[in-house]
Amino acid sequence: MRKLAVIIPAAGSGTRLGSPLPKPFIEIAGKTILEHTISKFLVVREVCEVIVATSKDSIERVNHIFKNCSVDGVDFKVVEGGAERQYSIDNALKKVGEEIDIVAVHDAVRPFISAEIIKEAISRLDSFDGAVVGVPAKDTIKLVDDTHKIKQTPDRTKLWQAQTPQIFRKEILLQAYEHAIKHYYFGTDDSSLVERVGGSIVMVEGGRENLKITFPIDLKVAEMILSGKI
């Protein structure tokens, strides 16, 4: 059986939500968003480690959440994040155990991922270096220049919106991060780093409900889902 480490960057602020608390620590239905998120991975038997990268001020909060998430056979670790998401994940990668062979990176504020989709992504690593959960683009996408003049309308049937988790063979993810840091490259997601070192990555269709809680409307939708109203 594969052994999976889950890295969760959880250093985001609550500014866009109008909250004094960082987003992962806002409570919905009696639990923090981070706790809801972690719980979705704990039912996946391949999970052996959960590593949360957060701000120095939030380390104690994370340790408290870990006490509520304790599961036999799963190690919980917290590391201090960096100034950028990429640095936070790199710090977490340094804590991944030797026995781990695959690594997932998942947004702390995507609490609605399903175990079935996680397992599907894991299964695709038999044939690929990585698997990215996402959904087909439902809106027409425009490519524009610096003045916002439209230059091109890409074929929507070939466009997908990437979500998380993004799951990779450990060795190629480590290689991708080493390469990115050496060459001062910042990607918009982990897949873009692995793509740059020649990794083969497949898209796995997820669900529209796997939303990232970013704006107040997202928080309202999350509250409605968790309260059973939708």
C-alpha cells in the first residue's frame, strides 16, 4: 500500500472574509475550517502524515486542532510557513518521512473534498507522476494583453480549473521544488513546478462543491452546506 503525506498550507489571512482570524481557523458548525479539511483525509487509508504549514502565531492553534483529529497510524506535524505559499510547502516537504512515497498538497480552506476523489487521484499515480483534481471550465476564457485587449479565445473544451488536492510521487515533487528554488521560479500551483521538470500529470475530475473559501459569499455557502441547508 502507498504511504501518503498530506501537506496543508494554512497561513492565509481572513482579510477578504472580513475576519480578524486567519481563514483556516474560522469556525463553522462547531469546528474550524482546517479541522473540517483534515477530517476528509483521515478516512483515506493511505494517509500516514498530516503536515500543516502555518504562521508562527498560529502554531499553538494547529497543535490544539491536532488533539481533536488524533487517529492511530497518522503522524501530525506543524511547521512554520514562509513569506510565500511555495516557501511554506518547501518547509513542510523537509518534514516528510523517509517511508512516504506520495505527497498531496491541499488548500486548508477547501473542506469539501471527498475521500472518493482523493482515492481516485491516488490510483492515477500508477501511470503518472502526479494527479490534479479539477473541473472543466464552464465559462468562456479570454486571453488578454497588458491593456486588457482581447488577444485570443481558447477552446473551452480543453480548459480546466485546477483545484486541490494535487498529489505527486514524492521524489519528483522534491525535485520540482529544488529546481524552482534554484531558478527563482514561482508557480501558481504545485503542478506547474512539476511540469517544469518534465513530470507527467493527469487531471482528475472533481466537483463544483470543492470550493475554496475566499470571499464572504464562499463562507455563507460553506455554512449552508455544513448545516444541511443545501
